Amino acid sequence: MTDNPEAQDANAGISVIAPIPRVAIHVFCESPSLAGMVENAAADRRMQKAHVVIRMGGVRAALAAYREEQTPEVIVLEAGGDSGLFLDDLDGLAEFCDDGARVLVLGRINDIKLYRALMARGISEYLVEPFNVLDFVRAISELFAKPGGNPLGRMIAVYGAKGGVGASTVAHHLSWSIANSLDMAVILVDLDLPFGTAGLNFNHDPLQGIAEAVFSPDRLDTNMLDRLMTKCADRLSLLAAPATLGRNYDFNEEAFDGVMELLRGAAPVVVLDIPHMWTAWVRRLLLNVDELVLVAEPDLANLRNVKNVLDLLGPARSNDAKTKLVMSRVGVPKRPEIGLKEFTTSINLTSSCVVPFDPKLFGEAANFGRMVGEINGGVKFAELFLNLGRSLTGRPELQTSKKGSLIAGLKATKLPFKLSRKS
């Protein structure tokens, strides 16, 4: 097994692992190292519904236990060094296993004969070392995958550290860039139900959207979801917010679960524009997305809020790709700003994108219901969002010369990146 954080982070950024359903998982270990790895896996956000029990003693402990207990939905066994003895014990365990129980074997021997012997006995999967937490979670998840089902789409949440920092602008331009330049189907979901601006920014006024999906969970299916979405471009669809105040938008923690499950199978990329608020359902969404993008301005309140979000979500997202930080509205005239290096060093996170303050360009785009990439002078800004989209979807980043790059232009104009906060 490997516990390399960089390897885990790289794996997290490539594939999408479906959450494990509400099942019981009994794990019988022979080594403390495997028990520790499984304990870390049980804390992963994808395992939050599952009930995991870890016991030492391997297959013989399982045999002793199920003489008296009912078998769970999933049994995980660590295979010892002698494959012959393990297979004999496995045959004995089969007499006590209920029909439908899924069995995952974890072993050290990479041998085709052993694999075939395990498959012949009805074992669901054989996972061979080295493997890490994500490999284990993925193996459990795939036990419940539907045969022939659509691959899961990557879900990206964009969340502002403060209100008004431009998180919605980032979410909209990110969605447009991925759909327009990376040729990937994207669904943008505006979750700011009373005040959402996605419809305005794309020059659409849909009559239906996310509210109908959430308030009618009993009728929600793929056909209904298709009807509620608005086509904004060839490969970009919008699930718009009603942006009206005629009803209250008070939701419980699991209110959006059904919609999100359908969305994952509806497009390769789903971008959630999450409003700056803190509720049970917001926290749940931020915990369960594949990629988290935090948008912040370079001041003290944003720094504090970003740190708080990272501290809270970090333990449950320790096996996910690192949070992406977008520094927004950088270089407001006459405004003291925390330097970019000081800001990122304080939270141990590098910035994935720096968006300079340009109210004229972004204001013009918003007023005409267009993206900055469609406005004169907005090409370099569009490149920023495209490179962010590439990093979020696993595509290689565009190479730009220093002479023509936007960051080089920022340095030339001497924006106040290096101003430090005075105490």
C-alpha cells in the first residue's frame, strides 16, 4: 500500500468515484497497516453513508464471526501469505455467507491462478498491493456500479469566500470556457435561488429551472431534468435559478441529493454556482463535489474565511484533489491588498488563477449577456478561465509566452501584489 499524498491527489484529479450507498461493510485485517488505511478510507466523504466495522484476524475471524452473526452487504478480507490455506478458509466461509453478499479480497500476491480461483468462488474483486485509500474506496464503489451505466460526470463547486467577490462570474465563465474551448458538455447549476444571475449573464430568461427540480422530488427523473434545462450554447446547458422572492427557499440538508445524482449522469462536467451562505445543504454540497474552487479577494476577511472553509472541509476531503484558489478583483485602485504570496502562504495553498480588477470589461459583458471572451479585449481573460478549466478537467494547460501572457502584463503594470497588511 502507498500513502503518498501526491499520488492520491493525482488520482483524485483524474477519475470520479461514485459515493458508496448506505450499506454495512465488515473488514477483516491481518496487518495493522491495512487496518489504518481502511480507517482512513472510512472517513472519506464518499463513505459517509456506509457503516464500516474493522476487525483483526483475517478470514478465520470472519469465519468465527458469521457462525453467530448475519453477514453484511460487503465483506472485505485480507489474504495472508499462503494462498492455499486462504482458499480453504474461504470455502469454509462460503457456507455461512448470505446470498447477495459482496466479497472483496485484498492481497499481496499478483498471480493469475489465484485470481481465477477467487473469481471461480464468486469473489467480487481482488485488489493487489500497492494500493491507497482511493483505490480501496473505488473498489468498494465499483461493487455497486450499474452494468452498462453512464460514466459519472465531474462535479465542480465554485464558492465565494465573501459575498460580491465574483464567484458567480467565475462559475459562468468557467462553464462557458470548458464547453466552448474544450468541447465538453457542461451543465451550469445556479443555486442562488432568490438572486441568481446566470440567466442574465447568458441572456436567457427561462421559465423553469432548479427550483422545480428541488420542490418536486417525487416527479424528478432524467426526462424532467432535460425539460428544466436551458440551452445556452452548443455544449452548455443551464439549470437556472428562479431569481424571484415569492417563496421561501429553506431546504434541509439532503434536499439537493436527488438532483445531484441525476446531474452526475447527465453530462461530463457539472458546475455548481453556490451562493455565499452557510447552511446544512451548502456544507453537504461542498463536501461531496469532486473539485472545489474557492474565490477570494486579497483582503483579511477573505483570508480568514478561506482558512475557515479549508479547516472545516479538509479532513473529509483529504483524499480529493486539492482545492483550487481563484484570486479575484486583484488590483483595485487605491485599495491596500494582502500580497498574493503572503495570502497563499498563510493558507498553504497556491493560486490557480488570478483575475485582475477590470470593471469596464466585465460590466460590459454582463450588461450585454455575454462572456468576456466574446468582448473586444477579453481574450486574455478568457484564457485564464480556460486554463482553470483545463486543470479542473485534467486537460494539459495552455502554454503562453511570457511576453504575451496576462500575468506578465500584470507585473508590468505593478499591481499591488506585494502590499502587506499593517497590524
